[in-house]
Amino acid sequence: TACSSKYVLSQMHPMWHGPLEVPGGDHQSPIDIAVKKAVFDSELKPLESSYDPQTCQQIWNNGYSFLVEYDDTTDKNTLKGGPLQDKYRLCQFHFHWGESNDWGSEHTVDRRLFPAELHLVHWNSDRYTLFEEAVMEENGLAVIGIFLKVGKRHEGLQKLVDALPAIRHKDSVVEFTRFDPASLFPSNIDDYWTYHGSLTTPPLTESVTWIVMKQHIEVSHDQLAVFRSLLFTSAEEEVQKSMVNNFRVQQPLRGRTVRSSFT
Ligand SMILES: NS(=O)(=O)/N=C1/NCCO1
Ligand SMILES: [Zn+2]
């Protein structure tokens, strides 16, 4: 109904940080990863990704982050192995960041905050036919989280950074092609933490196998500054708000165990 869609929209309000309660939500994300409490699991395999840069379609500002979207109508961009039993398909990746380099990530490692965090969102194409279906189901989604640190310029990221001025406002979209998501992976993707959690933006459903990389990637101060030049607001709105601090507050662990693929 109209009111519910308005309600959902307001949850998507840019400054939305929760504390939107999810009825019975005790597997929520993000969380702090207490390294010493993580349990090494020797059964965890290396992750296997196979992405086709040709299936990259567009980049757009959804009023909360910016998304790079892939054609997920065929099995072209797959992720399997690691903690996953099934094959998952990439549908988009996006970032979360702060107004300064002191914070911005959603997950933390022993309470350590990073200036930004990359999320690559995949859905279980062995069991479902659409992202929208999988998003409601346990084991429906797999999200890879990669921390960003400020340091040397990231050559792979620059093509994406150069596209951002064209999507400054909410709901703006431009064509974006031939981008390899694996170019944003750290050199080591075998060392990761994994736990069962939720999306950190509505619908907040507890359908996510999180795979958080131990190794971060480096981007330059100037590259990150361009992220902050984006706006939460659409071109029509009188007051323009810079898109920063688009991360959710951390959620209680509620007895969950975080497993590690490394000792
Ligand atoms: N930050 S997140 O958990 O990846 N959230 C979402 N929502 C839709 C797709 O990814
Ligand atoms: Zn995210």
C-alpha cells in the first residue's frame, strides 16, 4: 500500500542508521569481529570467483550509496567455495564510507574502524531465479566485505571514481561497462572471516553469508574524497546533503560464532 511504500522509503532515508528493529532479528549485521574469539574452521575452502567484465551494465546513485550493477540473468559472474554450499551470482557492488578517514566501515576488526568498506552482493542461483526471491531466504545471499585503507592510489578503482561526478545526485545513472570486480580484491582472498547475518540496509533480511576479507585494499585520499562528493539528495531538493556516513550501527552478536579460514 502507499503508506508501506512510504514507510519503506523513509527507512531508505539517507541518514537512516537504524535503530529500526527487525522483529526477532538476532542475526543482524554489521558486527565487530573479535579476532581472538573467531574459530578456525579447516573445512573452509578457498573462495572461487569467476566474473565477466563484459556483463557490467551501469553505475547509479540510489540515495544511500552508489552501486555498480551487473547483468545477473545468466550464470556469468559466479562465486562458490569458501563457506558456500551452492553457487552464487553477483548482482551489484557498492561501498560504505565516512565523512573523514577515521571511520566509515560497517564491520570492524577488534573494534578497529576503516575509512570505507566494499560489499559485493551475490544471490544463490542454484536455489532461486531472482535476487528478490533469494533476499528473503536463509542462505539466499553471500556478501563479500573488503576493507579500504587510505594509502596509495588504486588503479583499478580510478575508472569508477571518474564516473562518480556524473551520478552526483540521487537516482542518477550512467552506463558503466567492462569493469572487472576482481580488480578490487586484495591479493590474498584465502584469509577471511565468515558468519551468518543480515543485509545492513532495508530489507535487513537475515539471508546473508558474510565473507569478510582479512586483507584490506588501499585507495588514495583523493579517490575517497570523490566518494564524499556524492549527494544523498536529488537534483530537485533545495538542501543538498553530501553522501557520507552511510553505514549502519553495529548489531549484537547474539551468541553467533565467527569462523576464520586461517589460523
Ligand atoms: N549493505 S548490504 O548488506 O550489502 N545491503 C544490501 N541491500 C541490498 C543489497 O545489499
Ligand atoms: Zn553494503
